[in-house]
Amino acid sequence: MTDNVLGLLLAGGEGRRFGRPKALVEFAGSPLVEKAAGTLSAGGCHPTVVVLGASAEEVAETCSLQEAVVIVNENWREGMSTSLKAGLAEAR
């Protein structure tokens, strides 16, 4: 029997202080959300759950997240804890 380790990526913030959603920032040719999700999967996490919020449509349309379970936290404006709650609920 193999134990699965959940990879939970909270990528729902609007990046107000940064000036734009960090999920969409390119680093070494790929958006950060792709790199982070890929790193979790490559590290053996299964499933990898990505929680989106701000700019969720743009992230979903422009980023390659086929290996992940992607959910949208409609309550992202209420804080990071709502994304954590949504991600953990999906993982049950």
C-alpha cells in the first residue's frame, strides 16, 4: 500500500503589494503557478490541488495545470484561510 501525500498550492491572491497576481508571473519561461504545481507533482505529491481565486479565469486559460486538480475559491477576498479551507475540503 502506498501512502499519498497531498500537494496543496494556494494561488488565489491578487498580489496587491506585488502589483499583479503572482500566479501569472513568469519565471524561467513559465508562470509561477505552473512551476510550483509541477514541483509538487515531481516531488511525489498526489493529488496536487491548486486553489485559484483572483484572476482565476486568466490563470486557468493561460497556464498548463492538467496534472493538477484545480478549484476556484470564490471567497478569496476574505483571506488566505478561505483558500486553505477550500483546498482541504477538496482533498477529503
